[in-house]
Amino acid sequence: MSSQVCKYPVIALNSNTFIPLIGYTASVYKNETDIGEALKELLPENGLQRKDVFITSKLGPANQGKDKCRTACLESIQRLQCDYLDLYLIHWPGTQGKKPEEPVNKELRLQSWQDMIQLHKEGKVKAIGVSNFLQHHIEDIISETNVVPAVLQIEHHPHLVQDNLICYCREKGIHFQAYSSLGTSVVENKLLSDETVKDIAKIHSKTTAQILLKWAVQQNIGVIPKSTNPDHIRENMDIFDFSLSQQDIDILNKLDKQIHYCWNPTSVS
């Protein structure tokens, strides 16, 4: 990722607001250094300060465990050239090099969570959360620490509806945030080309991408569509001048196939 790309930030949409996430990243994306350099240049250039942007990063699966998590987080902060992160997530419930079914995964992610709790107390991270965790993964860390994640970021779209997990998160006060709301970036995107989604898009004179984002946002689900295309970013924001009917939402919900187009955490113990 080049510094130039950062001039067109990822947009996070939730309810009727949008927040530019300039520097939405993770250690495994290998772009923290570029984003840090871009922010160093672009913030003063645009009359902004660190407090004006929301920076999220994630703990890589190779860095799970006591002290390794702490070191990885501080290294991310250093690469991003800032004093703190607004949000830090455990990227994956498993550990690189460990088989998904190995019990050690549970222990290592708990150790990571304990490190993150301490980092939060120290003000190095303003909020802590998890990514790609299922209910039992979340329950494990809560039962041991009594600290509830602020955010769960996970794949969610009409081909992968996760109502039970959403209900659980709302009961616990965890913000449910969807990634891959538009499916994948492959040419033959099965979600964007779904005939039902296309039909609803025609009714509302919107694009299929806008329908998919509205489906989530209208149900109070945060979404984080990413793009380096300014036109697509504007299009992603242009979803607040219409509403889907309950019938539209019900029809889209019935497209559920429990298909993961990205990471599938179901095998991680």
C-alpha cells in the first residue's frame, strides 16, 4: 500500500454516520509503515491532528501469547508513528503454526487478551476487541478476565447471515462490525452478481454494492468497505437517501448459504 492510496481512506459506516478510518490496518497487511508515513504528511497538510483520525490495527496470528502480543502492539504503534491506537483487535482466534484443533490456541489467545487489557489500562490502546471470533471464543476470554471486547469484526453479508452471533454481541454490548460486506474482490463476485440483489438494486435505482451496505447499516451493523477508488468511496457513502423495506431485508436474508468468502474460524478450538 502506497502513501498515495491513503489519501482515499477506508470508510466505516454505522447507522446514519460515516467515519474516515485513515490507517485501518493490521500487522499482517504489511502497510503500517506506509500508513504512518502518509499520516505524518497528510495530517498537517489537511489541518488535522492525531485525535481527528481513528486508527485500528490487529494482532497477527504469529504473535499470539504473553508478551508477544504486547511487543507486537507496541511495534505497530511505532510503525504507525503515533502514541496510541484507537482500537486494537486480535486478528484470528488461532495461532500461526498451530493446528486449529489444538487446545493451546485457547490459552494463547487468552494470554493475548490479558496483554491487551494491560495495554488498555496504560492508554496505549483506547479500546480492544476481536476479529473472526465465534461465540465460544469470546466466552472463553470473558469468563477468564471479565473484560468484554468492545468490537467483534467478522465476515457478514446476505450469503453469510450470522443472526445468533449478532444477538449474542448485542446482549453483551459488543459492537458487531461486518467485513467483506460486498463479498470478495474476484472478478466473478457471486454476491455483487446475485440476481436477487440486482433486482432490489433496480427497484431503488442503486448499485448492488449500495444495497448490500444498506442491508447491514439499516440493521445497525457497522460495515467497513474498503476501496482505493474515489468514485467507489463516494458511492459507498451514498446510502442514506433511501431505505429498504422489511420485505427487501427479509428477501436478502433468505439468500443465506453460510458461505465464507474469506476466513472461516469454525474449525478453531
